[in-house]
Amino acid sequence: MDISKLLSNQEENASGPGVRKKSTWSSEEDETVIKLRGKGQTWDKISKEMTGRSSTSCRLRYQNYLEKKTEWTETELANLAELYSRHREDMWTKISTMLGVSWEKAEDMHWVMKSTDRIARLYSSECEHMWKQIANEMGLPWKAVEKKHWHMDLKSPPQAG
């Protein structure tokens, strides 16, 4: 079967026969995908909310673009720092209990660990839950938020001003 015909069939299945969506995504569509995925919706359920978008195109948009966000506004950076500051003690308390150390020690261990070491190790479900909570409050994909924190000095509280 021709790949273009297969892709055409997928898009038609998402929105009904003969209805096709342009490849350009709107900011509203991006926000909808982020919001629904943040609520744990499956790609099939998300595509049903996105006229003309298949579950595959929603997944690819999310994984290849939205999760890899590289441009952050100053407002988003300040928001991430504030949310991390607000949630960090709870997150590190849960992890430190599992490790048998203080929450401050657990956080210090995290910052000392190289990001390549962190990626190679299993990531705590408690930690993932915290990043998902912060990401939902920001309206951004959680992996993008979690990755961004490695490039910020979030050990110090955000500066007022």
C-alpha cells in the first residue's frame, strides 16, 4: 500500500471521510493536546477532541515538538522556579524517606548527579508525579519542564523583583 494513501486514511479516520486538516498546528491545538495529555488521556481520546487530527499525528506533535520545547519566556522560567520551590520539599521528602536520608541530602544528591547518570537510572514515580503536577500548573508537557530544570539554578529560591 502507498504510504501517502495510508496517511490519508489515518487522517480521514480521525475526522470522517473527506475531511482533512492542514499540517500546520495552531497554538490552541497545542494547548489542547498538552492539557489532555496532562490529564492522562490516551492518544485516541485526544484525537477525538482534535477535529482532523489522528491519534498518530497528536502523539508525534507532542513527542517531537511540544515535549522538546527549547524557547522559554522569562515568565515561564520564573513560574518554573516558583513552582519547583513550592513543591520541592514534598518531592524530596518522599524520595529521602525511600533513601533513608534527609530531604536536603536527597536534593543535593540530585544536583550532584550528572544528567547522563540520571537518565541512565530509573526515575522515581514520586519525582515524575511532581513534575507532572508542576507541568499541569504551567500548561506545559512535563518532560519539557523536567528537562528545563537541569539548566536552571533552582536550588536557590527565586529572586523577587
